[in-house]
Amino acid sequence: MDLTDFGAGAQYIAGRCSRGDGDPFQVVNPADGSVVEEVALASTGQVDEAVAAARAALPQWSGATPGARSEALTRLAAVLTDAAADLARVETAQTGKPIKLSTEFDVPGTIDNTAFFAGAARHLEGKAAGEYSGDHTSYVRREAIGVVGSVSPWNYPLQMAAWKVLPAIAAGNTVVLKPAELTPLTSLMFARACTLAGIPDGVVNVVTGAGRVAGEHLVAHPDVAMVSFTGSTAVGRRVAELATSTVKRTHLELGGKAPFVVFDDADLDAAVHGAVAASLINGGQDCTAATRAYVQRPLYDAFVAGVAELYGAIRLGDPLDPRTDLGPLVSFTHRDRVAGFVERARGYATVVTGGAAPDRGHDGSDLTRGAYYRPTLITGAAQDSEVVQGEIFGPVLVVLPFDSDDEGLRLANDTPYGLAASAWTGNVHRSLRATREIAAGCVWVNDHIPIISEMPHGGYKSSGYGKDMSQYSLDEYTQVKHVMFDTTAVARKDWHRTVFGDR
Ligand code: NAD
């Protein structure tokens, strides 16, 4: 099966491609505005079909042994490995991310995740069986929840699809995934790879539709037992409301505004290079990207100068060119949204570098047809200003000074978000304090961005709750049942006297 043959349509239901019944939609390459694929969005009826397919597949899949599910995921890792080059090319075409990122991060990360969950499927954990009451033997079953409705964003389409689907199916659930309408193609490829790996029809279904139509219908669907969502905090609230009305379990991975705290003993060169990489990864369209650098006063000027210099050397260009550091943002609309933050900031802060769409790439190529935006460094913004508090989701870093350690840590915690953060220092006490006091689901020390399959990813505060990746995510996608056996074989049990009669 050619994973890139989307000819039959953009829905993947019960192991088959079909055309959407909804509105036509063009998947656009933001590097030049060309159409990558014409698709038709899913209707609510097709969401119903996908949920029915997932429901029908549930008894067999949840009843399969962990070993059988593990083998299927091992085969999936092999299929994805064979398709790695195609996956990277399509991911870059639909998002505009540099091919070196797709090739070295998105695709191998997804394959590693698949291999991890192939192993994790066989390691569901629970309390030991035992006689906790003296008159009973208790044990715990960790069971699949049912049909999981997953909704994913456009920034890392393949990885986000994998983060949602893999732990769910490793634990025996079946899934209907609704990827972001801008970037459905690698999620469809992932679902087709599942079929190629021998995962039964209906275990993984993809409906590519509009958030308000297919997304809301999926989240509210009475046959969906759990909703897992990755996206903005605003939409996450709406998803939670819809899911609450039918008492579904929810898993929400939402927005971020990661602080990057540089103490005065930090290795300045490491902090500058780290800030540039962590703020520009994926064009800054990364929920954990460094967005607010707080730099202790003695290092502040040198840090700003160092970042500005490296920003100036970033190679913007065709994302398929392996030398390109920064491609376009995901869409023209999103580029204009990012530019809007910067334009408004000019009224109250200083744009040190960037703040404009480039005309020419690093090789002289014309970039005016793409959704490009220069790396942008802002200083002089107040802590309560929009660029410091709001999620810009673009190649924009705001730098603010601080004096005492107390102040730096207080400012780091001073947004509604709490997804990720980093502390830069050579002092063990400072780093321990920062990792303890910063309220975020991940705190790096002297680095910012790396993730690994074995460790959990997820937010605090308005960044949501629930963990992706790692053994912790299997807990999210399973429910725990207590089974209690009487061991006495006594008809008139001692405890009955608390309800009737005497001893
Ligand atoms: P978004 O919230 O606009 O959309 C996310 C998904 O929700 C899309 O599939 C969209 O179609 C769907 N959707 C939109 N409205 C809906 C509705 N009313 N009901 C159901 N579904 C609906 O987010 P985005 O712009 O695609 O992605 C960027 C956001 O995702 C950022 O806020 C970023 O921080 C966040 N994100 C978070 C993580 C994390 O792990 N916490 C990871 C990646 C991205």
C-alpha cells in the first residue's frame, strides 16, 4: 500500500479510505501557497460511521493479549520506518517545517514512540493482589476504557496523532482521531500504516473535518467513552464542556508559554544557543517552545546581543532544502496573527530584530509567496503585557531582566500556563529550587526542548492535565477495576450486624 495515495479520499474508516461528505478543503503548502491535496471534510454522519467502526472493533481488540497488541505495534514501527522518507516529505509539505526537523525529529520520534508502546503494552501496572480485609482476596484489573475520541493540532501532526493513538490502542481501546483540518495527511498515512501492520480494521479511524462540526460531534458522541485533546486552551475548555455533559473521561494537553530562566552564574554561550534553538524550533509553533526569557541583570545585555546576533544568521528558505533553518509558519492566517502580536507590541516594547516577513531566503530565493516571518526578539515589555502573557505560537522571544532569584522564579510562574520551563545555572541549589518551585509539567536544567518516550509530557494550570508518552499515559487510557472475592464461605458474615441483627 502506498501510504501517500490519498486518491480515494480523506477519511479512513474501518480500514478503508473514503471521500468526505462535507465541504471541499484544500491542504495548502505554506511555503508557496500551492495545493498539496484536495480533500473533502467529514460530515457528522461520517463521524458516526467511524465511531460505529471503533465500537465494533472493540471486543476483539480489547480482548487480544497484551503480547498480540505489542506484536502489532512492533510491526507498525517497521512499516513507519519503511515509510519514513514519505512521512517526512508530506509532513513538511503540509506544515512548512524544515525537512531536517521532519526527518530527524518528527518521524524518528514517532517511530521511537511506537516501539516504546509496543513494549509498554505488556507492562500494565497495578497493586498486588492480596487479603487486604482478612476475609477477602482483592485484585485489580486494568481495563480499556472503550472508544476514544482524539482531537489533534497542526503543529506536529504526525507526532500528535501518534501520542494520542499509541497509548490508547496499546491499552486495548479503539480510536477515532480528528486531526487539524489544515494538516490531515500524515494522520491518514499513520492510520493506513496501522492497517498495513495488521492492526484490525476499525481500531484506528481518522475523520478529517472541521473542529466545530466533526470535532464537536466526536467529543459529544454518546458512544465515545473518553476524549483526548491536544490544542489551544480556549478550544480545550469547549471540549471539556461538551465531554462533561456525557461524563466522559478527558485528557487535555493545552497551550503553553514556557519561561526560560537564566541565572547570573549560567554558561552564557549555552543559554544563548539554547534560547535560539528552543524559541525557533518548528517556527516557534511548539507548545513547549521558549517564549519568555528572564535573564538576571548581570547577563542581560550580553544575552540580548547574543540572541539577536544568532537570529540574524538564521537561514530562512524552502523547507525542502536541507540547509533551511526556518521555513514558513503553518498558514498565512497564522503568520498574520503572529505579526499582529508584534505590531501591537511596538506600542509598548522594543522590537530588537525581526518583526517582518522576509522577501528573500538565505539563497536569494523569493519568499513573498510563503507564510514566512523573521525570528523576532522583543525587549522592554511589561510582565502583564500581551506578548509576555499570550501564546503567540511563532518565532518570537521576549526577554526581560530580573534581579533576585525570588523575582526570577515569581515571574516565571506568572502566566496562566504551566506546560514547560527551563532553568540555566551551574549552581545545584539554584537548579533544585527552580525545579521545585516552577509550576510546570516539565522543567529542564541547562537545556530546553528534548523529549523522550519514557518520560511523561503534560501540563499544570491552564496547560491542561493528563500525560502523553511514558507509562503514565497508559494509566490515562485505562480504568481500574477492583475485584473482591469472599474467602470465608460463611453465609452469615460478621459485618452484617452493622445492618441487621447482633453478633
Ligand atoms: P486548536 O485548539 O485551534 O485546534 C486543535 C484541534 O481542535 C484541531 O483539530 C481543531 O480542528 C479542533 N477544534 C477546533 N475547535 C473545536 C471544537 N469546538 N470542538 C472540537 N474540536 C475543535 O489548536 P491548533 O491551533 O491546531 O494548535 C495549536 C495549539 O495547540 C496551541 O495552543 C498549542 O500550545 C497547543 N498544543 C499543545 C500541546 C501540548 O502537548 N500541551 C502540543 C501541541 C500543541
